[in-house]
Amino acid sequence: MNQLITAIEKLKKEKHAVILGHYYQQGEIQDIADFVGDSLALAQWAAKTDADIIVMCGVLFMGETAKILCPDKKVLVPDLNAGCSLADSCPADAFGAFIAAHPGHTVISYVNTSAAVKAMTDVVVTSTNARQIVESFPKEAKLLFGPDRNLGNYINAVTGRNMVLWDGACHVHEQFSVEKIVKLKEQYPGAVVLAHPECKGAVLKLADVVGSTAALLKYSVKHPRKTYIVATESGILHEMRKQAPGTTFIPAPPNDSTCACNECGYMRLNTLDKLYKCLKDETPEVQVDREIAQKAVLPINRMLEISAKLGL
Ligand code: 13P
Ligand code: SF4
């Protein structure tokens, strides 16, 4: 493994490449990445890098976002099959029909969408900035939000808005078991429950803190506790344990104990070996249709501009 890491580091320098990694990647990929972050941070990093090659260790929509922001750079994802069940729950043609059925609505899309969905969107959001971006619209604005119904319901509840919601979800975050979290709380008295807003409402009700992966990480480091129960993809525990070594972090279990649904199978398709091969061969490369990219860049840039103004 050490040899592989040395070879990746060497190729990276030779090719003037940057490795970006999401918190849901396996630990060894997070450790070799130049930058590890949530969806917003990865887009912000991609927008400002001067590297010739961006290796996006995450899922395809993250690679597409980087490519849309940097059309002249080579963007690689170690395994192009790294899709996203949430993005897949929102096919562009059906979403287009949904928008047409709600004339006069501003379209707000979660970043977990295809480039084609972003191309029909007014502003993109991530879980880090969704609340503030929604609140930047007047109270009476007619808003349509997709594709995550859990995040949409959560934002409606905390902002008092009544956004029309697309009925999509992430198979990982939908799977957390309320009963098992309650049992863990009994087993670890005083444990604090952290949950990502893509979780079902019943899990969010049980949570002490709701936030994006970056927000949950920040909270756990800023508020040292004996035990945290973490209801989001378990990859984040790697960075939590690094930054708060004295704390016990327990991943929240999924409903079906025979399935490791608190790991995103798509994210885990990327491996160190595939990372090495993709840097060596400069493939597989992310491609986005030029016309779609020219439309999709507008709502992504709008998100980045609002986020910069908000200091996010
Ligand atoms: P964030 O990175 O915005 O927390 O989103 C989580 C997620 O599901 C990424 O696929
Ligand atoms: Fe998509 Fe869910 Fe995996 Fe994130 S964790 S990439 S939302 S399937």
C-alpha cells in the first residue's frame, strides 16, 4: 500500500493534478487527498484550483460539477459507475414535466442531481447552504425544490416555507433505524445524536443536531462529548475520529442489519488502486454535454456567489 501511495503522489506532482475527496470516501482515500470536504467545499475547491487535472474522489455528480465549473480541465473520477441513488431518483425529463406543472416557481435543486437537472434549475444548493439560500428568497416566493424530500421537508420546517417538493431520497440516509438509535441512546446515556438532513423525519426528530457532513464534523470537534451517534454515511467518522480523538463516534445502524447501508456503495467504488490507475492513464474522464454545461453553470455559480456572500 505504501508503494501505491508513493506512486500516486509522484504521478500527482508530474501531472500537476489535484486530488479532491468527499468525507464519504474510505479513509485511505481521504488521507491521500489534497483536500477533503463536503459537496459545497469540493465545488468551491474545484472552482479555484489551478491544477491541470482534477481527480474527484466522490460520485459522478461531484465530478460533473467540477467539469461544469472548469470546462477546460481534465476531470477524472476513479470509477465512473459511482452514481447516486438520490440523483437517480430525479430523471431530467420527469423533473422537467414537474417544473412545467408548477409555472411561476423558482427551481431550487440539491447538488445531488445530474447536469441535465441542474440545467433546468435557477439555483443549486447543498446541505450546507440550503437553508440560507431558501431564506434569501422573499417569504411569499413560490419555490420548487428537488430531489430530496427529506431535506426539502426539513428546510420547509425550519424556514416556515411551503416549497413544492420532488419525491426523491437517498437510499443510505433513508435506511437509518429509529428503534436502533433509541436503543443506542439507552446503551450510551448522554450520547448526542448527529443527523444529516437527508435522513427521514423520524430520525431528524430524534437528533440533537441536524446538519451537513461539514456542519456535523465541526459541531463534534467544537463540542467535545463522551459519545456521538452519527446518522450519516459512516465515512465521516474517519475525519471525526482524527479531529476529536478522545470521543467515541458510533455509526447509526440501518434498518436491515444484514446490509451495510450506512456505507454508500457508490462512494465506495473508488479505491486506492483505481485512483492510481486513473491518474496514470488519465481515464475515466468526466464529460458533460457543452450545451447542458453552459446552462448548468449558471445556477452553480449563483450558489457559489451567495455562499461567498454568506461566508460559507
Ligand atoms: P454533503 O456533502 O453536502 O453533506 O452531502 C452529503 C451527501 O449525500 C453527498 O452525497
Ligand atoms: Fe448519493 Fe446518498 Fe451516496 Fe450521497 S450517500 S452519493 S446522496 S446515494
